[in-house]
Amino acid sequence: MNEFNVTFEPAKIKVLDREKFEEQINSIAQANSNRLVTIDSMADDKKTRAELRKLSKSLNDEKIRIKKEYNQPLTEFEVWFKKAVEVLENAISQIDSGIKEVEAEQKEERKKIVHELLIELTADTEVDSRIFESFVDDWAKSSNFNDTKPKKQLIDSITYVIDGEKQKIAEYKANKDTISNFCFGNNVSDTPYIRMLDSGKSVSEVMSAISEDVLFEKQRKEAEEKRKEAERQRQAELEKQQQEFETRKLEASFNSAASVSTKIIQSEPEKTKSSPDEEIAEVSGTEIVQKYRAVIEICFSSLEEKNKWKQVMVDNGFGDFKAKEFGKI
């Protein structure tokens, strides 16, 4: 292509009566630069301000018109030039698209090689090669390859990252075993504490949490045991008080019954055999001892109370009697 030649003549801008224009502007400015605005002069001051703004705008509009006319040849040249080289830009764009397409295909091929390297270097390990996906784009740069062959620096970089992950897994397993053993020793489940480790807590933080929970549970159990013991003592005391009450109640019943029995035994024996009290004569040595069988009617509120009263009577030597249960009153 031949040289691109353009000729142009620099335009000249000449201000007629430059000195006169400057004198007029300076005169107007000086006449209004030291105006003292007061309430009385406010109306005139606003009018003067409007006139000065109008003058300034008209001068600026004239400057813009002159600049536009001055730039007209340049504007026309730029429009022509853009249209003239448009076909060249289209050709460049077409070639650029083709290059980018090929480069994208090459990068996909390099990414495939990187994936194969990851699978190979993580084989027979517990490392999942998929966790390095965010590194693949950077590893697949053309600077890391000789054509399609990975450079040593790339292999070293991938190996270094994989080794770091292997170390993390080993540390995790060791920390997990430490937590599990500590939980086993304290007879607690390790499940919630393994979750804490998985969420990012350090092993020392997890161990501290276990110790706090174990201490809290121990204190809770001790408090519960104390509460149960206090409840047992209170219940035993209530039962003791109830037993004492029942004993006093039975003793009162016994004393009343004993008084009635004594009166009957000390009364004169009746001679009539048809009486419900049956006379019994026994010979003891040379003496005849008379005994009397008495029927005493005592009402009880329950069978349990009757049996307790019967036992009290037996315990106090009044065992030779029969108790007959009548209907409830």
C-alpha cells in the first residue's frame, strides 16, 4: 500500500479590534466589581446581574460558533476516513474471530491434559481431583505448555497443590480420631463435634467445647441426683409421719378397747346361759377360775385399719379374740 498522504492548511483566527474588545470588557467588569448590594438597591442589582449574564452568554455562544466553523474541515475528514477504512476493520475482525476460536480449541485441549494430569497424580490417594477445578483455567495457559506438552513447572505446581490437600486430609483424620477418642473416654457421642470440625472449627476449639459440655452434663447429673435424694428423704419423712399418725390412731383405738374389755372382765358373771356372754369354768389346781367371753363391737373405716388394729391387739397380748366384719355403715 502506498503511503497515506494528506495535506492541510492550518486555519488562522484573527480577532479584529482585540484591544478595544478587551478595554470594553475590563470597563464593564470594573464598573460592577465593587457594587454594594443593599435592600434599597436590590432591584437594580438584580437587573444588572441579568444584563451581565446575557452579555456573557452571547460572547460564549459566538466562541462556540467560531470553534464549530474552525473544526468543520476536520469533522468532514474524520467522517470520510472512518468510512474508507471500515472494510479493513471488518477484515481484521473476521481474522480475529478465527484466531480466538482456534485459541479456545487449543485451551480446551490443554484443559483436558490438565484434567488427565490431576487424575493421574491423585490416583491411589483420598484426594478428589474435582476440587481443583478453579485452578484449571490458570494451569491451562499456553505459557505452561510446549505446544501440547505440559512443562515441568506445571507438573510441579499441580503436585504441590495435591500434596497440600493430602496433608490436610491426614490432619483431618488425626483430628477426627482425637475428638472421637476423647468423646469415647467421656461417654458422649462424637457426631456433633465432628460437625464442628467440618464447619471449620479448630481441633482445640472442638476439644474445649467437649470439655465444657462434659462438665455441664456432670454438674447437671449431680444436681439431678441431689434433687432425687432430697425427694426420697422427703418421701421417707412423709411416710414416717404417716406411720406415726396411724400408730397413734391405733393406740388410741386400742386404749379405748382395752378400757371396755377391762370393765367387762371385772363385772359380775351372769348366771343365765342364754346370755351372749358365755360362762367358762376351768380348774387350775384346787381353784376354780371363771372366765368370760365378751363380744365387743368396734367399727372400722376400712379392712386395712381393722387388720392394723388386730395386729396391735395381738402385739399387746390380746390375741384370744375373733373379729367379725360387718357391713359398711
